Amino acid sequence: MTISPIQLVQRHLREATSLPVVSKVPPERPPRFVRVDQGVPQRINLDQYETTIIIQVYDQTRSAAFRLISDLLVFLEMDLEHDDDVSSWEADGPVDFPDPDLPHLSRWQFTGQLITTLDY
């Protein structure tokens, strides 16, 4: 694999939505966006890493955020299985995850365990 797990997931999500897909909440927050974060990759054998991926959707209403996060969850389940760098993807969620800093927006989240294969 030549890109990081977060970059890999962001690349796939950008195929699924025209909304901004970012790793940090922008200082000038748009009313709708997708945020991707990751935990520390853990080497599980000589050829693979396992990484926790966190995907959050911000939208103006709870129902809109839920629809978007649900669509992205299904998209990743289907799309990641065709990526040669991905050995496994297992997601949990989505869950309602209000952001105390942005009470006017709704935030939903799901997490996934991504196992990627190393390039030598």
C-alpha cells in the first residue's frame, strides 16, 4: 500500500459524495461535510496493518445526516471489497454523535476496522 489508510478511505468516499471529505473540521464549517479520522495502525503480521477508521457526517438535520451516513456505510461495504490494498473492512454503527461545539448541526458517526496489505 502506498497511501495511508485515511487517504485510502477518503479517496473512496470522494467517489460517493460531492460534499467536502476532510480529516479536520474546517475553521469555516460548511453546513454539510464528511470527516474521516483514524487510529494508530497496528501491524498484525508481516504483510498487513489494522487501523480503526472513524467516519463522521455533519448535516443540517438529523434525518439528512442519518441518510447520508447510511448511504456512505453501504457504499464503503461494497466499494472497499474491490480495492487490492484492502484485505478486510468491518464497520460498526452508525450512531447519533452530537458535536457540542456545533449544536446547530447534526453529526452521525460509524467506525470500521480496516486491514490493509503492505506494498513491498
